Amino acid sequence: DAGITQSPRHKVTETGTPVTLRCHQTENHRYMYWYRQDPGHGLRLIHYSYGVKDTDKGEVSDGYSVSRSKTEDFLLTLESATSSQTSVYFCAIRQEGLPQETQYFGPGTRLLVL
Amino acid sequence: AQKITQTQPGMFVQEKEAVTLDCTYDTSDQSYGLFWYKQPSSGEMIFLIYQGSYDEQNATEGRYSLNFQKARKSANLVISASQLGDSAMYFCAWLYSNASKIIFGSGTRLSIQP
């Protein structure tokens, strides 16, 4: 599992409030990813990072921002949560190259926006 | 736009039969990679297998193999001798090597029947 943790694991919040989700890894991987999973949509990429302070947008980045000030932490912020952002959020790391290319996921965060 | 497609929303298979899950992609890139993941009802994402576009031989991992046909732009997952525990959602995912993005197909729900 590459030592990936997500916090919180569950959160209920109200529309309009800011929310920050944290992804923490212990193995110094360069690439980190945030996805959301909704019924009927599979996993959709929100943002990803390829190093400290290096981030880029994914498929569904509107309404989300990210920061990576340390290799081990990748933060996802919903500036003003909306009900459409109710979802399960997964963080992942990419392990490059040998023995093989791999992507490991955290356990997920269930977010409910009321 | 580059995309990845899983055309089978659901499949029912008898235990011990082999299963092929389809995945096609659309790209003009020469360098890329393809992942397959399993997501059981408990919700965690489990990495199964990876194939790079320059890999000469089809990837195998235990009962999983990847039928990679570059000319057809397909990367189908083959599960040999299916077991009841194989019942789950299966996702293929595409690695854009130039950008390090990894995006997912919509998934196939596999049900193994005794």
C-alpha cells in the first residue's frame, strides 16, 4: 500500500464551507494524485503533482485547489464546498519504473456536503 | 482528445471459466502505459497489472494477464480460472507518459457465479 494515509476518512460539511483533505505518504514518491469517485463515473482525476510545488490540473479541477509543500503531503482543498462535490476522494501515488510501474491508492475519504 | 473506454458495464461468468475484460484507448502518443485495478465491494483500489507501450511481451501476474494489441489500441485483462472472490469492479487506466497523468475508464462490474 506504499504507506498512504488519508485524513479525515469521513467528513460531513455544509455548503459554502472550505474543506481540506490530506494525503500522506511515507515512501518519498514523486507523483501523487487526487481522484473522485461517483456512481456511474468511475474515477476522475482532479489534480496531480510531480514534485514539491509542482502540480497540474486533471479532468475535473474546477472548484478544487491543491498544494504540495513537502514530498510526503498532498492537500486537496474545496474552497467553498457544494453538494455536487459529495463524493469519495482517493489519493494515489505512482511508483515509477523497476521492478515495474505501479500506482497505489489510499483508503479514500467519504465527503458529504449538505 | 485522448480517452480510455471500457465497453462492458457488467459481466456474469461461471466460476472456473476464463474472463476477458475489454479496454480500448485512443491516442497518437508513442509512449504510454496501461494499468488494471480491482475494486471489491469494500471499496479499496487494488493494483493488478501494468503494461508499457514499449514492452515486447504481454504482462502477466499470477492469474492475470494483459492481452495488449497495440495496432488495435486495446489492452484487455484476462483472468484465468475465475474464482468467486474475483467478483468486483475492474478499471483500466491510462498513463500519459509525457504528462504523467493517469486517467481511468468507467469500469466493468464482474460477477462470478458458482
